[in-house]
Amino acid sequence: MSGSVHVVILAAGLGTRMRSKKAKVLHRAGGLTLVEHVVRVALEVAPPGQVTVVTGHQADIVEQVLAPYGVRFARQTEQRGTGHAVMCCRDAVAGAGPEDLLVILYGDSPLLSAATVRRLVERQQASQDAGIVITTTLDDPTGYGRVLRDSAGHIQAIVEQKACTPEQAAVREINSGIYAFRNALVWRHIGEIGTNNPAGEYYLTDIVEILRAQGHAFSILHLDDAAEVMGINTRVELALVDRIFRERKATELMLAGVTIVKPETVTIDTGVEVGQDTVIEPFAQLLGTTVIGSDCRIGACSIVDSSAIADGVDIAPFTMVGTSTVESNAHIGPYARLRMDNHVEAGAHIGNFVELKKTRLGAGSKSMHLAYLGDSVIGRKVNVGAGTITCNYDGRKKHQTRIGDGAFVGSNSTLVAPVELGEGSYVGAGSVITHQVPPEALAVGRGRQVVKERWAARRKAKEPAGSTK
């Protein structure tokens, strides 16, 4: 059997046991929403135009999250069971070729691996059976549909928990709900699914019995690792799955040559990349789409979110880097904050309690202590003294500060934007700068110091005895 693969992902439910106002598939584990994990697996076996996600609760939000993946959507406006959810995809899928496959996945089962789905597809492509269902064996199968086999090992029936006899309830092999069907057969017979069950819903499991009655066989792909088909229903299960993703990611990086000190304390999202011989210290968080080069240090309790960190960068403890680019051999922190959209060039140094926002700091430049640099373009080999701030906001809009190569800004200076300091210029400590400073010039913008001899002694002489003023 040949033909292309179409994937339907069922993601319409709210998930009442999550005790949340947010649709279950929008909860996050390993740095991605649950449904994103499933979509990524689906895209390993089918192109985006042949992946359809069934949405319902908070459909607009779910579709917005998944839009970058290029998949298709079908709305299930009324949740009437898994069979009904598949019926909602008729327009998107039913017209596929006669040899095509239909794979059914679930938006709340993020641990299913791409390797398993590929194996499912390959098995069905090599088979003439109507379909294959993934099963697994549980010590406690309560709540799951039981898989009953015939003498040849094929599926005889799938019996839901509520309909089980005592003998059937003792069966520990369960239906995962993940299938690979011959697509044409599904659409030929899906209208025969009824609602004669306690919930009054259309169960997709009924299609197995319907097709068997037509003389078609169903085979089984049994998984030894039951975690792969684990569906998330509670916050406890969500935390468990998140931990599994984090452990997998840490193991992957360590096997690739990254040192992680106390990996059980570190949080690394699924999409993060880290180069060889980088050291990640305890309680660090590497989030989003962060890419870190080789020979870096990510200090204890630091947070790096969706940023690009080049080779040899030292991020000292308790530093936050968000949506920024840091070039090679730069030093950031400790206790620094790169708030958003910054670009730190090679060899620059940013010290403790320095904050950058939408700022480019030139190669070899330094801001070592207690500064705020916002909406700034700072040249090469600039020294920004302790306590310097750029006044970038006038109450209505932001303005830019520009500092030329080799400039020196004295401590406790206030640069009122828009303003420009020329190359090689100097700003005296404690200055308020409101106008352009030419190249190689010295700017001093502070009041003249006045000294009044014996002023303090005269003041004390005027105070009454015992005064606390």
C-alpha cells in the first residue's frame, strides 16, 4: 500500500479536570504548549497542508498559537465525542486519494515520539488491514477502553470502561486512541457511528467494530513505554510531563558535550540549543528559542530567554537576558538585565545592576556598575561610568542616545535624549547632558561647587540643647 499521510489532531476539549479557564492543550510543558508538541510530531510524517487540528474551546487562541506551523484547522463547535470531532474534518480530509492514510493523534498527549508515529505509518503502509491502533499495558487500566484480541492477535473489539463486563475490566491492555486508518474506508463508513452509549456521544472506537463487520481486520502496535501515550488531565500530570521533557533535554545536551551542574535544578526548554563545553550552573533557565554557543558559562540562577549567545560568552549568576544577541567573548553580570532587543558586540562588558533595553553596545565597550541604557547606540571601546542613565522617555515617546567610539561617560551622568556624544568625547562625572557633544570635546553640565567654611558649626550653635530636629 502506498499513498500520502493525512493527520488529524483532536484538540477541541476544555479539560475540566485541569481546573483552568484555559483550554487544556494551551498549557505548557517543556517550553511549548501541549498541542505544539503533537503538531511537531505530526509534521514528521505529513506536510503542513495535510495536518488538520480540530479546535473548539478557545479555538481562536489555539489557532493563533499554531498558525506559524502552517497547519489547517477544523472547528468542532459542539463537543460530541471523538467520532464527531473527526467528522468535522470531512471537508479537509475526505477528498484525499484512495490509497492515503489517516492518522489520528491527540492534542493532550505530548510525549508521543516521532519515531513511534513513523513506525505506525510504515506498518500501515505495508498492511492491507483497515487500520492499526496503538495499545499499551497498564498496571491500573481504570478509565481506559480495553482492547480485546481474537485468536490471531487482531483486535476483536474495543470496550469502553463504562461498558466493560467484570472479565473485560480485568484486561490490562488499553486503547490509546491513536490510529492509522485507510482513509477512504473511514469516510465511507464514519456516518454509521451512533450515539447508543451512556454519554450520548459519537465514539471513534466504534469505527473499529463497524469496519470489522464489513470484513476488515485491525492490527495492533503495542508500546512497552506507556508514558508515550499518556494524556494530560490534571496539573499533577502536567508537572510530571514537564519534568520528563526537562530531563530528556538535559540528557540530550550532556551527551552532546555540555556540562550541567546539578541538572535536576536546571530548566531548559525543548527548542534550546547549546554548544560543546558550555557550562550551565545550578538553577539556570534557558527558555524559548535560545541558542548558546560553545565554551560559554551560564551562571547560577540566570535566565536566558529567546536569545542568541555566541561562543565564549560569560553570563555571571543572577543575570537576565531576554530577546537579545550577545557576540563572542562578552561578559554579562552578575545581576545584570538585558531586558529586550539588545545587541552586545564582541568583548563588551556589562556589570552588576546594569540594565539595557533596545540598546547596541559596541565591541570592547564597558558599563560595569549601576547603569540604565535604553534606546541607545553605543560605539566601540566606550566607557560608561557607574550610575549613568539615558533619559529616553519624555512622557509621550522614546528618544535615542548615540555615543561615538572611544567616548568616556563619567559616573552619575544623565544623558537626556535625543542626544549625541561624539567620538572620543568626555562627559564629566555628575553631568546632565542635554545637547550634542562634539568629538574629542569635554562636556560638564553641573552646578558650581560652593563651600561655606564653618557652616555646620554655626548651624549647631543655633540649635537648642537636646533638639532632635
